[in-house]
Amino acid sequence: MAVVTCVNEGRALLARLFGEARNAVVLTGAGVSTESGIPDYRSPGGIWARFTPIEFADFVRSEASRLEDWRRRFVMKRDFDRAEPNVTHRALARLTRTGAIALLITQNIDGLHGRAGTAPERLLEIHGNGTHGSCLGCGLRAELVDLEAEIADTGIAPHCRACGGLVKAAVVSFGQAMPADALARCERAVQSCDLFVAIGSSLQVYPAAGLPLLARAAGAELVIVNGEPTGLDSRADHVLRGSVGEFFAGLD
Ligand code: NAD
């Protein structure tokens, strides 16, 4: 495992690896969006410093938890609305368009990869998307702006206008199962990739954190780009340690 801290060396390495790859898979985490002004979870001042997570079971069971969850979602939505895709989002979108990246898997719920121009068929938001809501019963989409107005009006957490089910932000909450089809699609892509690049993730949240080792076991080259060490660095072929945006500058 080689640790690269020199920005020019890291950029050249990424350009070469993405240039040579026939079937790359990328996994991104919150560290890709901090340079757009969206805090990550674990860094000082991160989201966990502000909020302890609301478990899925609590959301389902308790009206008070639902109202608190919505209050937080609307705070986050304002962060998401203010943010613009940064150089890394743009570079990854370009690499999906050229075909270098077969699948971009993200743990992020901010919608910035889509806004940067990553085509929906190349993008898998495995923890969902926090920029809208959906019904837990029938999946009907609901817009946060309407849900916020409804809660302000009624003081009650919203129910689906089609089936009456509970509406929740369209994210995978703690304690909520990840959709099996999304997970299966991830695993298929990872098992056939020749390059796997994890970017801006502490690689502590499963099942996403298991994907780098799955890729390695399938024979892919493994690259980890992050500002601090991760528990999988010793298993990687290359570790790029430093600002994500600096390494991806020029690749957009
Ligand atoms: P994480 O907070 O655990 O890890 C982020 C990592 O990125 C940290 O190791 C941090 O040191 C590093 N980092 C932060 N900014 C960086 C930068 N500019 N350059 C290089 N490294 C940088 O986040 P995670 O691994 O994505 O997993 C936690 C969960 O957080 C995920 O489930 C995700 O859904 C959720 N989350 C999402 C958002 C978002 O949508 N933007 C924000 C916060 C948390």
C-alpha cells in the first residue's frame, strides 16, 4: 500500500487509473460534499455533533420522533439547497459520461451527484435521497416544500394522500433495511469491476463499507481517497491522503 500525499502525484495517478479502467466503480461518502459546505458525520462540527440519529423504529412508533425527524430534514434541506456541486462531483459526472465509471455508488443523500450531471442509470444512492419524501406504504413521492407547509399548518406528521401510509424523507434511516435490489445491483457491479475507488468515506458504515473488500476479492485494483486514515487503507493498492477536491481538480 502506497500513501500519496502529493497533490500532483495523486491527480496523475487518478487520471491514469481512470484512463486505463474498463469498468470502474466509485463509492463516495460525505467527504465529497464537505467542500460544497455540507458537513459530514464524524468530523468536528459534523452532523453527529448536532443530532443523535432517530432510528427507523422510533419514526414508525412515535409521532414526536416523526416531527423531530422532519424538523431536522428541513434544516438539512436548507444546507442542500444552498450547496452547489463541487469539482469532485463534476469530475465524477464527466467520468460516468465518458464510460470510465460504470457505476457511481454514493452514501450521500444530498442529491449533488445528480445535480452535477451524473446520469440516473449510472448513479446509485444507496442511502436514498434527502431532498424529497416518499410514502413508506406505496412509495409515492412527496416534495419537502409541501410537507413543511403541511406540518406548519396541521402540526401533524404527514400521511400519504394516495394510501394513507406514513410519509418519510426518502432516505435509509438507522435501523431501516437497505432496498435489496439496490444492494444486489451494487454487489453485481462491484464483483465485475476492475477498479474500485472509495472517496471521502470513513468506511465505517455497512454495507457500503464492505464493498471495497468485495471488489478486492474479485480482483479489482483498490484506491482510497480520504483526508484521514481508514480501517481499510492497509488493504488498498493506493491511498491518496488529502483534500478530495484538490486531487480531483482538473479531472472535471
Ligand atoms: P463520514 O462522515 O463517516 O466520513 C467522511 C470522511 O470524509 C471522514 O473520514 C473525513 O475525514 C473525510 N473528509 C471530509 N471532508 C473531506 C475532504 N474535503 N477531503 C478529504 N476527506 C474528507 O461519512 P460517510 O463515510 O459518508 O458515512 C456516513 C453516513 O453519512 C452515510 O450514510 C451518509 O449517508 C451520511 N451523510 C451524508 C451526507 C451528505 O449527503 N452529504 C452528509 C453527512 C452524512
